[in-house]
Amino acid sequence: MPFKSKAQRRKFAQLLVEGKIAPEVYEEWNQETGRATLPERVKKKNKKKKKTTTTTATRKKRKTTRSRRAPAKKRSGAPRSNAKRKATRKR
């Protein structure tokens, strides 16, 4: 497997000097990498978030917690007088 970055190559060289990996392992990785220009460091890729589906119980719960008021009625024109209000109530 080739090296992914210069930092990884340095780390493997350090492990080789400390005797924690075999020289054959380091040489194999080095040969597979070749003369490729490597970045100094490689960042981790962001994983895509899974879309979770909501259960029917959750949907029902959401419906009950939301308030569904009817929109306020708009008044048009001048305000009614008391006489007109009483007249419309009797009808």
C-alpha cells in the first residue's frame, strides 16, 4: 500500500529506526509510492449523514405539539357602530 502523505512516510521511517516494523514493510510501501509528490498532511473525509425516516408515532407527536390557529380575519372599512352590531346580532 502506498504512502498517502509525507507525514506518514516520516512516521514509518521513525518506526523503522525504532525497530517496530520490518525493513521489508517500509521498502514495500516506499516502492509502491514511487516518486509521487505527496501532500504534507491528509485530512479525513467527511462522512455523509444518513437521512433518518420518522416513525408514525413521531409524526403524530409533532402534529399535536404544533399549534394550528386559523388566521385572523381582516376588517375592512370603518369600525361598526354599536347600533349596527346589535342589528346584525338579531338577524
